[in-house]
Amino acid sequence: MIVSFSGAQSTGKSTLLNHLQPLNADIKFVPEVTRLVKREYNLPINEDGTDVTQMMIMSEHLRNAYNREYSESNVIMDRCSLDGIVYTHWLCDNCGLNMQTYTFAQNVFSKTIENYDIIFYTSPDDVLLEDDGERSANAKFRTEIIKLFADYMSSLSKIDRDKVVILKGSVQDRLITIKNTLKLHNISINI
């Protein structure tokens, strides 16, 4: 199964992944592609993202969704193409990204969304915006991203919308939801 975390910056994705990864050696964990693109290609991210940044991010999401290595084990990803399309949409609306970049992102999103078995959306309601040196600490940007996530999730087909599980509450509450959801799919996870 391919499972992904998804959501705006500073909503608890990394906290959950950092907790789960050391306890579950039998699950393949895939790091966030945005930070990978920043680190490996020295490209700007967040509000400073460019056409090249977003095309590289969406290409990484495409690669992750079709990676044969991942078909041999259970995989948990930090972000998926839902994140990519949301941030690309915002950058097109607010920073003048090229419409072809959005079209590319939309195509990748529509080709990959069916590959994810579960998308854990981390609710922003219980998590404060924190600056970790990489994520944006801009509250207005975060609020607008959260709205776009809601818009995209509500526009998903029923089949894809049913894949989205909203994680709320404390870290422990979220971990219990993850464990119970995965148990329904016959995946045992240590929390």
C-alpha cells in the first residue's frame, strides 16, 4: 500500500513521521520531496518557489507514485501530489508562475491520485505555526494553503475522497487514528 501524509506547512506531518519511522523498520518511509528538491537542486521553496521548483516537485511525486520498489512493501510518504497541486496553484495565483506549470502539475495530480491508498491529511486546527528554518512561517500564506487543500479535497471524486483520513487532536490522538486506519487495511504499525 502507498500511504501519504498531506497538509499545509506546520501541521504535524514531520512530527508523526519522525515518531513512526524508528518504530516500523518493515515500512518504507519516503522523505518530503520539497525539502529534497531544495537540498539537491538548491531551488527556492514555499512562497519563493519557481516554475522549475514546482516542475521538479511534481516530477518527484510522479516518480514516487510509480516507483516499482514501493510496490514490494508498504510505503508511507511525507507529502504527495495533492500537496504539489495545492502549492503550485497558490504560486500561480500569487507569484506569476506560468500556466503551463500548473497544467503540468494538474496532469501529474490526476495521474497519481489513484495510486495512493490512504492520504492522512493533518488538520491545522491543533498545531501552531512554527518556523523550523525551512518551512514558511507566514501565517497568511499558511491560511491560504489550508483553504486550497479544503477546495481540492472537496473536489476529489468519491473514490479518492474516501482515501482521505483527517488527523486531528494531539499527536497521540493522531497516532491512534493512523493505527486504527491502517489496521482496517491489514497493516500493523507500531505507535
